Amino acid sequence: MSKPYTESIKCPSCKHEFDFTGWESLNTTLDPDEKERLLSGELFRAVCPKCQESYNVVYPILYHDMERKVMVWLILKDSDVDDIMAFLKDAKSNEFFEDMIKKDGYTYRFVKTQDELREKALIFDCGLDDRVVEYLKIIFHAQLIEQNPELEVTNIYFYNEPTYCFLFYLEDGRSCSIEFDEGILNSIFERKQKQFDEKSKDIMIIDNAWAIQFFQS
């Protein structure tokens, strides 16, 4: 089930205090409208009732898609993998976490930012494998830099509208995209499935660092 909560927050502009509803966990199968708010960013947006200033609220959340058997934890860790695993170790003592982790056939992921959470939600919502997506990011990034060595990429995210594509955010504030179809993802998965399974066993952080390590192994 979903677990919303209400807390008092202070507007950074006018300092007015008001109630904000956050989510400890969000079951997107039971609350599809809230899922759309997550994807659009509205789930993390607060609007001050006094000055009408809108701003982003950062908080941890568990994204749970029962239909696709996916759980993604946004845990807001800024440092390294050791911190993530320390969180996992602590969380295993939590009864709610234990009930979730025992579910058969589930995919579990940890992410550190809201953008990463939205990306994972999109990937799994499209029925795609995030390991293949991260693998393909590396390939397209290398091709982009080979053709445009002056570009400095800061972030790469998967999008699905109007077609599948990677959006490359550049250091100078610009962005560019590369479109692709599901066929290339299926082809990679068919050729690399065994390796993906071996290199992701008991791994819950599938990101750029994981993909780089995959290529280097």
C-alpha cells in the first residue's frame, strides 16, 4: 500500500510555514494518479499558500509497481556505494522492508536523485531492462563524443516521448538527444543476457558507474 505523510515546512522565500504531503512509499498500481505526479515532478513540488512560490522538496520514497514487480528506493545519499549498502543493512532490520524484499520475482533498485527515480520509473513502465539502457548509454555517449569531442556531458537520461531517446545534458546548459528503437535494446539483451545476470547479481544500484564497470570487466 502507499504511505503518505504530512509535515510542516517553511517557505524559503517568505518563511511562511504550511503543511506538505510527502510519501514514504507509493504503490503506483493502487495510486496511478500519484504515479503521473511523480513522473511530472509534481509529487515533490510545494507551493506556498502565502506567496505562491513553487519549489522542489527533497525526501526519500519507495516506488512500488506491483504490476511490473519493481521497487525503487530513492534514499538521497550523496556519497558512495558504501553508504547505500549501509542503508540497506540498516533497512533490513525494518519489518516493512523485510516484507517487501521477500517478494519473489521482484526487481529492486536504489537511486540517489529524483531524476534517477523518474528515469527508472519510465524505463520499467516501458517494459525495458535498465541494465540494457545503461549499457546503451555508454555506447551512444562514446559515439557522441567521438563525433563532437568539444562537448562535455553532465547527465544522460532516458525518455520515451515521442520515441525512445537519450537526452544528453551539456555543461554549457544546452542539451541534445539521440533516438533509438526497442530493437537495439532487444538485440543487446539477447547477446548479453548471461553477462548482465552475472554482473548484476545481488546488485541494486544499476547506473553509469555499473555500466562502466561492466565494460571494463
